[in-house]
Amino acid sequence: MAQLKITQVKSTIGTKHNHRESIRTLGLHKIRQSVVRDDTPQVRGLIHTVRHLVVVEEVNS
């Protein structure tokens, strides 16, 4: 299964509550922190919600 590397590049200060919750659900806590997640529809939905706060790259495993 493909994997995605998700990196937070902007702060959640001043954003909507659901944006902050989506960032936390992805496992991000700090700016420039990265996590690797499986490419599933649920993860894609979370990324779509906070697409202005994160950068996404595909990871070749």
C-alpha cells in the first residue's frame, strides 16, 4: 500500500476547531513535524480539510 509523508508547515493558531482536530488526528503537534500514514480515503479526507496547513509527499517503500 502506498504511504504519504505529511508535514505541517503552518500554525493552527486562529484556525477553525475542526482544522485543529484534523491536524491532531493526523498525529502532528509542531510546525515542520512529519508523519507517515497509509494512503486511505480517511487520511485523504483529513489532508483535504487542512491542505493549506500541510505539505504531502508520496513515500516509496
